[in-house]
Amino acid sequence: MTQATGTPWTARTQGTTDTADATGTSRTGPAEAVGAGPAVEFAAAVKTFRTRGRTVRAVDGLGLTVARGETVALLGRNGAGKSTAISLLLGLDDPDSGTVRLLGRTPERAVRAGLVGAMLQDGRPIPRVTVGELVRFVAALHPRPLPVAETLGLAGLAEYADRRVDKLSGGQIQRVRFAVALAGDPELIVLDEPTVALDVEARRAFWVSIRSCAERGTTVLFSTHHLEEADANAGRIVVLDRGRIVADGSGEDIKRSAGGGVVSFDLAGPPRGWTRCPVSRSSRCTGTGRRCARTTRTRRWSNWPGWAPYAVSRSAEPPWRTRSCP
């Protein structure tokens, strides 16, 4: 369904492995035993890049442990380091220092053993193949694949098994990519901003599929920059900024730590005796030589008592430009 250079589901497995027959039933053979340890473990991982003559530290001493069976969201703005962290996690990049372990192994060994499924941002539909053909092909590359029918059911694609992938809608294609990640029956699913460009209904259907997967005991790690999405679908949220963890906890913990603000309106108008300032065009001025202020959308007088708490609590100086009254 999707082609992306270096994606984990195309990796060859070592030694004798399980294969899937034409009906999607797995045939069991000798396979590497499941390793001990947490599902994900970053230990002081650092990754830097050179761009436009300067060095950017995309991941800066990242330390993170994800237990098996958890559903964890990596939350952060664009450029916070989420995708780089996922690249390190999957072995697509090597850390400059520090270590990354998956299920007690190096990322390369975990991927080759078929323990990890990934859905990355990059990729394009493979033309002229049906959904069922694609999932069956990918399942055959893994040592212990899920039956094709079960994979399609978990991804919500049972009715589209005979439809060509390049004839599907955007939301359906995302579910096919998810089915490809599930095909090997992995212990860990990694999703890099999986709902980008999806409409509301497509997002809702996609997360139903993710929750079905998590209910089977699979560890799920996904990245997003939407707090509401992380809060609704993850039991734990890890907030990244500039490659570092700045918050880690439940959705309620993150929202409490973010705090809030109060916006007030004076519907009664300015106090009596105030006149319009010829500089700021504001009526909040007595014309006594005090400094007036003007912003793009609103006009504020920096010494007006109603705005004084704002200036004191947010910064020593008002965050808007001031000019003197005549």
C-alpha cells in the first residue's frame, strides 16, 4: 500500500520464520524468543543535524521508558523532535550518543524479529493491487503474521479487501497503512502523526481501529500535535519541546500543569473624565502626560488600572508598544 525507503515492515527476518499461506493462515516455525525489558527505552539519546550552516539538536538527552501494553502519545509542536525520536526508535537513524532499546533489543533486531509495526508519514499508494493482496504480501514477510482476515477486521477494512488501493479515499488509505503495520502481529505499533489531513469522521473511525488493537495488549506509541487527540486516545502523554521532555503524565495532569488565563471585559465603558488620546486614538486617557499604548487589534492604556495586573503578572514591561501623550 505504501512505499517508504527503510520502512520496518519490509525488513527481512533472520533464520527460519513463520510464513503465511494464500488464505492468510500462519504456519509456525522456529522464531527468536521475545526479549525481556520495557517496550521502549531511550537513555540520554542525542541526535543532531547540520542545516543551513548551523547545528540543530533535534533530540537532546531524551530519557523515556514505555511499559508493555501502554498507549502513549508524543505531543509537541512541529519541530519539537517527535519524528526524529521515532526515527531513532525504529533504527532509521542512529543516535549520536545514548542508547535506544525496543523490547530488550536494539531497534534493528526488534524490527527484524517482526516485533515492531510502523506507520510513518512518508509513503504513497502502490497502484494496481487490492487491499487484500497487499496485506497478504506484507504478512508473508513476517515471522508470526496475523491471519489476513483478522488484520483487515482490526483495521476496519473487511469490506474493502477486493478494492484497489489507489481507488480508496484518504481515510481508507490511512487504515490500509495501519493494516500494513498490523500484518506482522507486532508487540509494538509506532504511528507518526497518523491522522494528518483526515476529516473528523475519518479520524474517529481510525481511532476506533487503534483502540481495538490496544485492547489486544499491543503497545501503541503515536505522535501528534493535538492535545485533544492525545487526551482522548492515550493513557499517558509525553510532551516534547526542542528535543526534550517537558511534561509526562495523564491528560488531566498535562492540562492542570498548563494552567489557564482569565479574560475580562468592561461593558460599562471607560471611567468618567477620560478623553480620546490623539496619539493612540484611545478613550482611556486623561491627557495628563501618562503613556498610552496601542496594539494591532485592541487599544490599551498601559497605566489604566484595569490592565495593570496584566502587565505585572506577565512581564515587567507591558508587552505592547507605548507612546507619550501630548
